[in-house]
Amino acid sequence: MNYETVLIVHFSQPEREMLREFVTAGASGVNIREVATEPEAEQIIQQQQFDVILSSIFIDSFQRLAESGTHIIALIPDESEAQLSRLARRGLTHYQVFPIREEVLQDQLNSLTRGGVLRSHQRFDVPGTKIQFHDQSMQMEGRILNISQGGFLCEIVVDGADANFPREIPVTIQFPRKYGKRIIKNIRCHYLATRRSVEEGSRVRQLVVMLMPRLEAHHFEAFVMTLQRVIRKQHPLVQWHNNRLEVDIGGRRTYYYGMQLLRIFLGALLLVGLIGGLS
């Protein structure tokens, strides 16, 4: 736990009290302030710096605060296009659909404030990556949509109602053949949230976010090796793509178009001619 000050912004006092209980259940000694309106929030933000702000109200200063290191978690009623667009316009990337489960909020707080792997590692789209969940109450398979060393988003299809994930569950991840067909077994994962749940007849398609907060050494090594291979395959140092030459220079992509390459070539010829004439 690396957060000491939390601001809760919600118009409902019962909801504020519930959020306070959720935060304090996961960490002791946290200084929590509560306000009900946007003017109150603006005033208290000017008076005090907060590590985390949980808010159901969109405040103009949120983008500035996020850029300065405050973690903003927006509490939204649903994941409609309108709600997500509002987040995007304000530069907010972290949210939870309210009401929220206690363990889900605690996991997100920890992943955001510990300098954790979800924020410090790049995510990769690795088509064809499969996942298996192993638990006494469930045996499910699905596909991983994107993954990092800290967690992943996966899609599963279940019969009947939504799958009720335990807080911690072991999984097996299998990468496709083009990345070595590596199989990583018995990874201890934490359920974070169900981002989407869509009924399809008698079945339900879910998008689920899982954390991998404590990778064992051999798991970590396997992930690093596999993701390095993904980077080499998906982002080679030099490639011709979209009618341009793409070159990776020190981790930054530089692009050269046809006319630029022609100028470079003619310049090189001129330079060679000059050197030849001088010699």
C-alpha cells in the first residue's frame, strides 16, 4: 500500500461511507476526506494534495491532477460509449462501474499506487494466446486479448450466468507457435473486474481482467523471454510497412518515406563523389 491520502467525491452519503469502508478495509492509517459536490471538491483539491481520488463527478481539474501524479478513479454507472467518451475527453484512463465490489477496488488501488506492473509494463496484443482457469468450482478456457507482465484481458464464454471468479485462481497460458508455443502453468492470478458481459442465447460472453501481482521467478523469466520474442516479431528493428521504411533507433520508431530515401541516396552519392574527387 503506497497511498496515504484519499478523496471521495460522491453526492450520496451512504455511498461515500461504503467507499470509505472499502478503502480502510485494505489499508490502515489512510487519511480520507469526503465531499458531495464539484465546488467542494475543487476547494479541497486546492488545499490538499491527494494520492488517490475516487469520484462519481467529472471535475475540470482532474486532467491536471492526473498529469501531476494523482491517481483518479472515475466511478461511472455503465460502460456505455457516452461514459467512456467522457473519460477519454478528460484524459482519464482508470474507472470502475459503480456499485463496486470491495476486493475489486482494493486490487485496483494497489495496482495503481504500488508502482505496479500494470502501469509500468507495455501491453501486447498476441493473437492466438489461450488461457485455462483451474479451480475446484470451475474449469474454463478462453483467449487472451492483450497481456503484460502484470496482467491480462481475456474473453471467455460460459453457459448460463456470469462466471463467479474467486479472488485468486491458478491459470495456464499458452502462447501460439509463432512465438515459440510456450506454455506457462500454475500462475497465481487475482480477479480484478468483469469489463463486459453479453448474453448470447443460453451462453454469456465475458471480458475479464486478471492481475498477476506476484510472479514466481521461473514464470517471470518465461514471460520476459516470450514478450521479447513478441516485440521482435511485431516490431522488427527495420521493416518496410505502409509505403515507408520504419527504423527502431534506441527504442523510438523513425519513419522514412520514398522522397526522403531518394534524397538520402542522392546525398550519399554526392558525398562519395566528393570524397573520391578529393582523394
